[in-house]
Amino acid sequence: PDGEYYIDFASGVALAECDMGSFGGGWTQVFADDMNPPDSGWTLQTTTTCGIWGTILGGYGIISGGSFDNTISTRSVPHTELWVEMDYITLDSWDDTTSRWGPDRAYAQFNGTSFWDTDIDNHLSIYGQVCGWWRPNYPEGSYDSRHYVSTIQTGTFSSALLTVGSTLSQGPYDESFGLDDVYVWVR
């Protein structure tokens, strides 16, 4: 059944979660990072506290345009599929393609190939103010949003290079992004 088990990985015994329900089940977790503190493999190590979302990697005042990454081991677990899931956090004045400043795009890559690339518009009132800057008189609004991002890759991988980034053109005190809750599974 679903749950945590001690798994005898090639690097030694460690507690890992097994998921027997998602996408047909049979998943073994080989990486989990809630960013408190972040895994030492990330090329960015600075975190911020983001209101009710807790600690995130990057965030307000830390990173705007650009990217960071981590090479994640599959711990020598035999597999034919790899599943990556994470929360991508967008803070403040991200502008969509119709904006005079835009487009502001968020992206994620697996081994150098994009699997998520999207315009973000944080001026929509469906989002809330969580941890970025806030100007109540700003006519277009400036909100924060959390995006669940997931991909399943077919193949056998000894490791996975996970890269996240943005095309933001303003500084990190105006618009920024962060990452939280990254999980990698194999089956």
C-alpha cells in the first residue's frame, strides 16, 4: 500500500515513500525537497519565507529573470519511467503577452528539454497577496500564484537535470519566482 518504507538503495538504506495510486501506481520516491533547507545540489541556495506557503527556494528579492537547477540521482533504482512534480511560485507583477512589458514566461526543463513553458499573468484577482510586495493603489493588481507542475518521462535515467527559470525583465523586488515541494519518483 501507499506509505513510507525503508528502501535499500545502492547508497544505503533510507526512508522513502511509495505511491501505489497515482498514474497506475508503482512509484518509488527517489528525491523529496520541501526547501527547508534546500537540497545542497541546487545551484541557488537562498530561500525566503513566503507567508502561508512557508519556505521557498528563491522568491521575493532573490531571483527574477534567469534559472537554477539540480542534478537529481535516481539512486540506481531500476525503472522505465520518471515522474517529476513541483510547485512553481510566481510573485508580484508578472505580465502576460498582452502587456506592454510582457510576456513574462515561466519554464521548467528536464535534461535540457522544456516540459512546461507558460505565460503568467499575476494581475488576475483570482490570485492573492501572499509574500511579495503590495501596492493597494496599483490599478492592475499585483498578486502571487502557485502552479503545480508535473511531467512523466519515459526512459532509464541515472540522474535527471531539473532546471526552472523565467524570462522576467524587471528586478527581483518587482517580480520574482521560487520553487517548493519538488518530488522525483521512478517506476
